[in-house]
Amino acid sequence: MKRPPLETVCRKIASRSAADLRADAPRDARCIWNAEFFGLHRSRFWRSANEAAREALLRRCTSNLLREALGIERQAMDYCARRVLKAASLLEKQVYCLLAAEEARHYHWLGSLLPETATADSPDAFACFLARLVMEGTPLAQSYLLQIILEGWGVSHYQRLAAASLDPAVGRVMSGIARDEVLHYAAGVAHFDAALLTQDERDFIRTALAELCTMLASGPLAVLRETEIAAGGFAPAERKQALEDLTDASLSVARLERLARFVAHKGMAEEAAWVRDRGLLTPFASEASLRLYEVV
């Protein structure tokens, strides 16, 4: 993406109207995404389970996905607030105030899909990763990692959630978030200049990229965990087989390659080569993934 003036991004964010896309919380028996979306249809447990067990597993996978999205938006609010306080100019302060309002709106929309008890859960590994970037990163490193890479990647993620949703209202929420993320990405592009990065910032970025790639390369461990809970536990061989059943190798490759395109932003060719040379864009074998898996 060509680097736009920050003034242009600010004007576009400030001028667009905000619709209220809240959706009613799903009824207990209703699921927003189907078994195929989570890869459950390939699992031996799914094929042998009765309808009640399948429904319960789908509800848990759906709730996990929504809680993850809610955790991301919570960290996004913290990030924007910190960027407002660290802004080097009034224009930059305006941009991040506007972005903070949109992130708060996203949180409100997503929160309407979950009961209050679900929003109070402790953060998952990805939310904790984001929290470290928000707390420890410099504004320049954050623009690259949180906006260019993660918000850029997030556009297609939310578009995928919207396209696969069985509920039109939820689909509108996900599409609305994806639409907003386009300008959040553009704001990161407008602020970021790779030539200004210090070596310490590049080291910080590489450490974060390695952790991010590891999470994406490890496969559907959250879905595996919910499947194992539903099955009442797995023996080691069953767990390995279940992960292999749930994993869509082509989807894993596509996600990592999509990430690689954002890593290779203008001026970041060395980081893109570093990630690829270390094999960080290759999905893990099941044995390596399971070393990161916490047995329930």
C-alpha cells in the first residue's frame, strides 16, 4: 500500500458515519458458525457424537472465537489510549482518538453477542501477546506490528467470519469491523517509516514476529482443546490423531503466507527474509504443535 498522508486518513475516519451494528446475544442452542468452519466435521469425535454433544461443542467453539475477538478489541482500546498520550503531534492525537472510538464500538458490538459471564474470562495467549506489544513496544514498532501486520491481517480474518456466519446480524457486525480495520491499517502505514527504526526496535519486532508465527503455525489448538473436553479426554495417540484430523494444511499455509505479505512491508525486506529463512512460515508438524498444547 502506498503511504498516505496522515491528514487524509484522519479526514476519512472522521467523516464516516457510525452505524449501530449490535446483535442480539445468540440463544443458548444457536451457533453462529458451522462444524465445517471449525474443521470439526473431519474429527472422529464429531462423526461419532450425538446431536446434543455436537451442539454443545459448537457452542463452546463459537464462544471461544468471540471471546478471542473481544480480547483483541480490549487490547486495541488500550493501545489507542496509549498512542494518544504518546502522540508527537495534535494530528496524531486526533487519529488515535478516532481509532479508540471505533475500537470501543467494536468491543460493544462483540460484547452484545456474549453473555456477561463470558466477557469476564481471563485473557488467552494471543490477548496476552497483544498486551505485551501494547505495554513494551515503541510507537514506531507498534505501528508496524499492531496496525500494518495485525490489523491488515485482521481485515481478511473478519471478512472470513462475516462470510461464514449463519446469522445475518453477526455477519453485519463482522463486516463492519473489517471495514473499519482497513483505515486502521492505513493509519499505521501513514505513521510508519522503516528508515527510522533503531536496532533495538528491529530486535523487538523480530522477537514478536517469531512468537506470532509460532501461534499461527501451531494449528487449531483451541478447537482441539474443546474437542478433547467434549470427548472426556484423549490418550496421547488419540490427541495427535484429533489434531491431524482438525488441521487443514492448505488453510494453515494460506494464513502464514498472508501474514508474510504484511511482514514484507516497504523497508522491512530484511525482516521478511529473516522470518522465511528460519522456517517460521511453515506449519508445524503435529508433534511440534502438541508440545505447545496444555493438556486439559
